[in-house]
Amino acid sequence: MTLYLIGLGLSDVYDVTVKGMNAARSCDKLFLETYTSKLQTSIEDLEKFYGKPIVPATRDLVENRAEETILPAAKEGNAAFLVIGDPLAATTHIDLMLRAQKAGIKVEIIHNASIMNAVASTGLQLYKFGKTTSIPFPEKSFEPETPYNVIKENGDNHTLLLLDLRPGENRFMSVGDAIRYLLRIELKKNGKIFTEKTFVVGCARIGSNTQKITAGEAGKIMKLDFGPPVHCLIVPGKLHFLEEEFLNRISKN
């Protein structure tokens, strides 16, 4: 029997590949990963599309209870673990793969678009991106400086910053929140790495019909309303003239 890890793409039910759709429809049980991103559609729409019920899979279920849920389903018949974006891109599920394989279950990966390549919609060239990092929700005594440090380390390369989200709590970090987070770190470090004058690209719902991409100085971008989630932030490095032309056009919209 087989455990399929299927990428759903970034927007709605129709973003899945034909291969992924056929595999999911052939499975006896479907699980939907619910903790790393958010589709622009509902679980009910997905159930109608695939013609069968879908079990929401929280982080706890995947990391701590897969041996009681996902893996038995893949032993008894074919099961699919549906992942928003690509199953091995922004968030890897290598651990789940390894546990399945150790249990004697065949694993098949079906890839799809993810935020890691869809950011090309900004006009920035993918090969010029440096290390990707994330910005967490600040907590009491917890506001790590890693995102700031990665921007510094990336230097002339572009930096993609993935923004924290907690779908179960309906909490999603916005572009404005992310910029304010970085500005607070700058205030402490005074490294002149990220200021209100820093040129940034704010993105929302990349890959959907309602995607929003706006470029400009951080101080101006953080005041804009990017609408519903999911958002991300890019700090460009050294720009090629075509990238600069594209972003200048965006900034005037």
C-alpha cells in the first residue's frame, strides 16, 4: 500500500496537478495538513472536488500521532497527505516519510508550486535569492533576531521572509507586522540593515486571482492593507536592471 504526499498548490482546488488529483481520488483516506499555510478555499470544497471526506491534520497529529492515524490508513489501503504548496518545499515532511518507510509503507511524492518558486511573480530572479527565513509571532521574552541576521548575511542576494501563521487560532502575520518586527530589531542593533527607507516587496495570496504585490520603502509599505492571508515579505538585494524595471512598475500601481 502507498502513502502519497501530494502538493495542492497555492490557491484553490484546481491548482493540484492531474497526477495529484488522480492519486488523491484513488485513495481510501485523505488527510489535509492544516498548520503551515492556508488555501483560498474551504475543506468542504476540497471534499466535493475529491468526492470523499478529508481529515484535518494538525501539527500534533502529524508529529506525534501519525502512527495512530496516517500510517495505519496507508497500511490498510492507499492514503494521501495533502499539503498546501509543495510537500517538500517551504515545510518538509521528511520525518513523516521516514516513519512511513520504516513501517514498510511505500511513499510517493507528487510535487506542485510553492511560495519558494511562485515569488518569481514579483519579477525577482529566483537564482538570486539567498537563504529563506521566517518571522515568528513575538512572545514575551521571545523575539529572535534571526530574520534580521539572515537579511544581513544574504547581502546582495534577495531575502524571502515567510510570516508566522496559526490557522487554528485564526492568526496570520501581516506584511505590516513583519516590517514592524524588523524595525524593532534595527532599533536595538542600530546596524542600518533594515530601516523605514529599506526597499521591500510585500506580497499576499501569491498564486491566487486576488494576489497583491506592492514594492516600496518599508515605512510606506507597512501602512498598506494587503487583505486576507497568507502574506510574505521580500527584502531585495542587488537588483538586475530588469528586476528594477519590474519593481518600479509595481511600486507605481
